[in-house]
Amino acid sequence: MKKYIIAFSLIFTFSLSADGHSNVKPGEETGEFHYFNVTNPAKFVEAMDEHYASDCAAKWQKQSGAEVVLMQVLGSTHSHFIYVGYKNNDMLEKGRMLFGSCEESAKLIAKLNKYSESSDYVSRLGEQSLEVGDWTTDNYFMKFDFNVELGKASVYANEWTKMMNSLEQTNSAGLITHRAGSGWMSHFVYVGGNSIDDLYSTFDANSQTDAFQTFVKNVSSIRELRNVSLISPAKAYPSQR
């Protein structure tokens, strides 16, 4: 989750080169994940549009670089989530202060609550620890929510890195490490695709590789998979207007 543009139509394909070039690189973002079970999608988006059009929202995003994307979710108790991304924790801290001081933010929160099941709301704070490619070039994502045994996060990250660097072909992918939140989940991994068929076929092919099978075996005792969902971007609210 590195750039925030609305052009989700291109595919970025990575191939492992003969000299052992690495697919995986350190993530460059941190952000907020706000999960909703939306009851009136049109009004929910309208509320976000109104907030985005306000002067104080423009100030918030300009000064903090906050990038906002509304995602649709299938295969979960939540129908949508809002991702608010920042370049680093300093910008996150600044952004939260600016958002909280914005008069229009209180109105937004009230409207989002009105057009969703408030009892289902979940929020988490997470960092993109590792990434492959650029998620904004993909249209669909498989999202794997899981818990890693306390103190074993680095073990999981190392195993995931070895697997991803061994794959001959993949689209965007990333490992998100949660730092705080409700409805606790320690991590999620996403993998992207240009289309649902592209997403599934690439994942199915990779899941048959020795690298994938070794990864599953090596993390089985420290990882508890909780849910797999299908994600697609619904609307982006970029900081640059």
C-alpha cells in the first residue's frame, strides 16, 4: 500500500531473476483499518464524499499525507473497510491530531455510524512490514487474517519472505502487522490480482510449489488462520487533489 491512485487497472508481474533478485522489500506505510458492516452503501459513500470535500479534510490530508481508500469485502462479517494510510508513524500521529480537530470529522463519524451496524465496528492500527509490488495496480485481493504466537512474528516474517522470494510469479502482496485494535488479529497477508480469475489462478499455481508447502509446514505451529476474504477497492480519496 504505497501509492494511492485510482488506476487499479494495470498488472505488475514480478519474476525471480537468475541472480536471485528479491521480490520482497520492507514496507513503507503505516495506517488505520476501520471495518464496517454497512447498511446503506450509497449514503455511506455520500458521507465520505462530503467529508472529503470539506476544507478541514483537505488540510488534514495535505499536511499529513493521509491517503484514504474504501474497500468492499466478501467473505467476512464486515462488508467494507476504510484504509487510512500514512508514510510513517510521525505522519500518523500528526494526521490523527488534525483529523480530530476537524469539525467535519465528528459529522462523518456520526453518519458512518448511522449507515452501518455500530455494534459490528472494528478498528485496528497496522504497519506494512513487508511488501511485493504495488497493491494499487491490482483490482482484487485475497486477504488472510491470522494470529501469530506471541514472540514469533519475526519467525513468520522470515518464512513468508523465503517463500515469496522463491515464487516465479506473483502480483502484489504484503504482510501487515497490527499494533493495536479491537477484535484482535495480530496480522493479515494480502495477495493481489488483475482479475478474480488472475488472482485465483496465480494463487492456485503458487500453492502447489515446494516453497509454499514448506512455508505452510514451517509456520503451522505458530500461525492460526482465522479468515480468508475477497477485497476490491470501491473508491479512493487521495491526498493530492
